[in-house]
Amino acid sequence: MTIEVRLALLGCGAVARFHLDAIKAHVPLVRVTACIDSDDARASAYAHQTGGTAFTSLDDAISADAFDAISILLPPDLHEATALKCLAAGKHVMLEKPMAPTLEASTRILDAALASGRVFMLAENAQYWPEVVATLNLIRQGEIGDLVTGRAAFISEYNPYWFTGQTWRLSQARTGGGITIDGGSHWVRPMRMWFGNISRVVGVVGYPMEEMQGDSLMRSLLQFESGIYASYDGLMVNTPLGPQESWRVTGTDGEIVIGGFPESGVTLYNRKHRGGLALDGNWGYAMSFVGENQDFVNAILDGAPLAAGPEDSLQELRVAHAIYRSAASGSWENV
């Protein structure tokens, strides 16, 4: 009987740090046994921290039977080939978002995952972001009444941490676009958790950050299947920016505000707390990787259902593509 998961990290870059820190501190039934990166120094550094084995080739790690499950933490243009290879080898797969740059490639991955009988999870950590989950609980408790509208703002100063050694993020060909398809899914998933699925969008994109080939500016309106409208903005520029909240959710009896990324917190405004009640919690983006990795492990060891299945995660990709189509057509586009 399996009592732990032998996990491989494929791609030992910036996001791997979040995964490893979460696992080491909060997810005890995982043992990182393989650290795979084309850069031997990076693979070796992670192997030293985990006690795992460093590999510069995925094929070598599979041949060595070095892992049972894998977190694929690579650029989007490499997702399809690596996911299909791992699933064919009988491995459980957690795949970073977006599933792939195109819906066609994503469908091929989903078909292979279904045929494999393995656990396949799309790593959208916003599903487990403590501020997002707390907001969902407040909504369900009726703290702000019936939902009226919302606002999401993915606003960030250019951070070299995410780009040094990761120039793929600046490449439109590798990401499939720009910030809308890359980081934007982290802002769409929470709105779907709160408001439901999105039916259509209208938006524009721009290119103010010269370093990025794809869009670094996006302004849009979303209409949900419920009929609710929300605004959704994205901006990344290489200049100082003022404070900016990440989300604002408005109801008939109050409002919930989630502060700016990455350390944000939740403040509730309603008739009882007109001046605002700052909730206590273990907040922060990094904490979202705890729930994400625990969900993956539970699905492998116990057969527990994932909080959101991989097919559900295609909605974020569809929203991004619909915004791009709307920017080209100048019209509302169905998701």
C-alpha cells in the first residue's frame, strides 16, 4: 500500500521554489525523489535540498523509475510533449497553467490523461489561495447579500525575478500571448469560484512594456452565465506603481476587498462593519501552493476528487482566447 508519493519536479526555476517550500513545510506525504532541469546546476541545487536525484533529461528520469508523480513546471509550449510522455509512462501529472497555448493541444492532453487512468491535475493555485477561499466562505455565509458585480485587477510592476533566466515569459510564441494568457488565469479562477462560469467577454489589449512581445495591457468586461458583469484588467509595466487591490466583490449588503498581490489580506465591509473588518488569516500567494499540492497528493493516495478537474481549468484558457478575439474584432465574443 502506497503511503507516500515519490514526486519529480520537472523545471527547477522560480515556480518550483513555491512548490518545494509548500511541500517541505506542509505536505508530509510527499518525497521529492527527482529534480529535472536542462540546467544541471539548477537540478543539482534542488536535488541537494530534497535528497532527490538530479537529472538533465526527463527520459533518463523515467528510465530510472525515479518517480511516481511529476509536477511539470515548464513553459507552456513544452507542456503537451512532456505531459503526453509522462502519462504514457504511467505517471500521475500536475501540469502548470495554462494547460497549453492552444485549445487543440489542451484537448489532446486531456484525452491522453483520461486514457491513462492516472491522476491529472491542472496547477491553478488560485483555487487554494487563502484570500480567495475566505472570500468564497463570506459569500456563502451571506455576509454581503446577493452578488451584484466584481472587479479583478492583475496589476504588477515588472519583476525581474520572474524573467531573469526565464525569457520565455517575454516570448509571444512560447506563452501563446502575453499576460492575459499567462498570469491572468490566477485572477479569472477566483471570479469563477464566486460568480460562476463566464459566457462572453469584450476587451482590448496593448503593448506598453517593450520587453514583452505579447500583451502587457488588457482591459475587459466579463459577463457570467448568471447575467452578472465584472471588470477584469491586466497591466505589467517597467515603472513604479501605486497600491492596487486585486479583487473587489460587491453585493446587495456589502463588499469584500482583497488587497494587492502578493501579500494581500481580506477586508469585509457591510452594515455591521461599515468601517471595514480586516479578517485574520495565514494570507499570501505562497500559501496557495500548500492546498494545491495537498489536493494532488490526496487524489493519488486516497482517490479523492480534485477541487477542480482539469477540464474545468480550460475555462481560463477559453476566456483568454475570447479576450484576444474581442480585441481583434472589437465586439463581444463568446467564451
